[in-house]
Amino acid sequence: MTSSGRSASPKVSSNLLADQVFNQLRAWITHGDWAPGVTMRIREVASLVGTSDMPVREAFRRLEQAGLIVVEPYRGARVPLLSIDELEHVYDVRVILEPQAALRGTRHAGADVVEAMSRHWSAVRAASDRGDIAEAVLEDEMLLTALYEASGNDILMRLIDGVWDSCRPYKSLWVSNAIDQGIEAWNHIEPLIAAVADHDEQTAFNVLDRTYQDARDVIRQLLTGHITGGDDTRS
């Protein structure tokens, strides 16, 4: 395991299960013990945390799903480098695409879409309460997918899927901070679901436009080390 200017990684107790390994690795990454650019190999991490390879492999899968690592075949995994420029570009595209997708989805959404969004919203809250970033982010994306797919525009959905791949590390950074600070990261979801249920296209558009504009500001502060606790900006 290597890093630039980083001493040996912190030690943990042995015999951790996969979810415990995931939580420990997530904490090391999100708290800066493993900085962007750090590389990891399964056997090295397994030795470090005192488990077999299997729990670490599963933790790697979940960390990759959360956007917290990039797995490179035959080279292990690394913590991705984050940048202000990429943040700005990713959220520029989110602000262009996703409020429009919400507006168009709301126009065509039926009761089944509202039900699906409500179901995923319950799962988001449960995952957030237990500190499972990967699951919370996944359920949030599934909630939005239910709405966006109602637009009937497959090309728009494919574009958004691609943007999410680039966005996930930044969103995961915000969700990690929100959970650590006891901040509500999901204040926008209930107003969004209500707007969809009422077929209020403009409100659905406005909710996501404001959410992503605000989120960009908070993530920018996180990246530059200027974040302060108590902000309830959404992700």
C-alpha cells in the first residue's frame, strides 16, 4: 500500500466482517487517513485489518459502488483524485440535465412512479441512519431513476447514468460529511415526491435545480477545507 507523504495506515482489530471492513475503510478514506491517490491491494488490506481476502473484496465492491475507490484490474484499487474543476464540470451537467429530466418525468408520472420513489426514499433514510453511504447513494439514484425514466427519453437517462459515474465520489464526500455532522442530506426528496404526486412540473424542476446548485457550493467548501458544521444543504 502506498501513498504520497503518508505514514503507515491506522491499525484496527482483527476478525472484522465485510460491513465492518467497509465502514473502517470508508472512514479512513473520508476522514483523510487514506488521501486521494492512495493505492490498495486486497491482500495488503486483509492483512492490515486481520481478515481473509473475502470481506475485503466485498468492501472494495461497495466502496467502488459508492465512488470512493477506483478498482484497476491487476493493480488493486486507489482513492480517486478529486478536483474543483471536475466538480464544476460535473455539476454544470447535472444542473442542465436532471431538472429537465425531473420536469419531463413529472409530466408523465403515474401512481406507480410515486410509489417507487416513496419506497426508495424509505430505503435512503434507513441506509443513511445506519451510515451506509453506498446504499444510501444507490437508493437515491434508484429513486431518481424511477422519476427520470417516466420521461420516456432513454437517451437522456443514459446521459445521466454517465454523469452519475463521475459525480458519485463528490456526492459520497458530501453524504459522508452530512452523516458525520448529523446533517440531513436529503431534505429535497419529500418536496420532490410531493411535486411529482401533484404533477407540479415546475416545482420538481426547481427542487433539483436548487439542490444541485447548493450541493456544488458545499462540496466545493469540503474540497477546499472551508466547510463548517450545521449546513443543511442537500446533495
